[in-house]
Amino acid sequence: MQRVERSGLCANTPLSPAVTFNALMCPENTLFKIRFAPVEQIEQLEMRIEELRAAIERSRRLTLAGRACAIIGPAMLVCFMLGLMNLTPVRMIVGIALAIGGVVLMGSSRASTEQLMLSLKRTEGERSAAIDALQLVQLPDRAN
């Protein structure tokens, strides 16, 4: 089969009777750039904001777990040195792994949380812009 390299069709689309169907299914085709109505766009942004808040909460929990591991690992090593715990090779490896893993987990989760917070702020800004685009009018209070 031949391959087509045209602006209206996807790259590497085979020439066949279904070429128009393949062109319509191409994600970079302008037919699939759907514009949501403002209300639908606000609903989509609200769902995205909720997803981001849940992801931020998970990331914060991971940061807390990393801090705990970063404290427990060195504490185990100190206990070995003071003779408070029996020193075995497995316990020594666990202590070192907890210390290193905790620092790594804490650092990566903190960076992820910061990225998610930036994305949340940007999405909330988009939501505010979409709400402003509705040009809602505030009605005066009816005093009886």
C-alpha cells in the first residue's frame, strides 16, 4: 500500500476506500477540535480541578510517608550503633534503604505536588475566565 503525506490526511494513512474514514479519525484533523459550550467547558474544568485536588492530596501523603521513612531509617542505624537493636545484615540494609528511599520519595513527591499546584492554579484561572465569558448579570435583591 502507498502512504499519503498530505495536509488534509494523517501521515502514513494507506490509500484505500476507507481513506476518508481514516482521515476523519485522525486526531490532528481539525474536525476533532471540539469546542465545548461555556457551561460544558466549566463542568469539564470543575472535574479536572477535583482530579487535581485528589492528586495533590495523594502526593502530600507520599511526601509524609517519605519523611517518615527518612526519619525511621537513620533512627534504626543510630539504634544499631548504640546497641539498642541487634545488628543483622538485613536490618542494616533495611535501615539504609529506608533512609535513602525516604529522601528520594519525599523529594519527588514534593516536586510533583508543586507541579500539580501550578496546574491547579492554571485550571482555576481557566475556569474563572470561562465563568467571566458567560457575562452573568447580578440581579438586585428584592426587598419585600
